[in-house]
Amino acid sequence: KLKEILNYLVREGVIKEHIKSEGVGRPGIYYSIVE
């Protein structure tokens, strides 16, 4: 459910998705609000 909301906000241009591949374990996905 949360993923659907995040995907909607990304499509609307409200937030941006950033994939961080460095570090230990699986890649993390970060979201930031578009100013």
C-alpha cells in the first residue's frame, strides 16, 4: 500500500526516487521531496 502511494507521488512529480547501491546488503531506495 505504501509503495502504491510512493509510486503515485513520484508520477505526480512530488517526490523523487533515489537508489543507493553502495553500502552493505541490498540497495536502499530513498525518496526526497521536490522543492
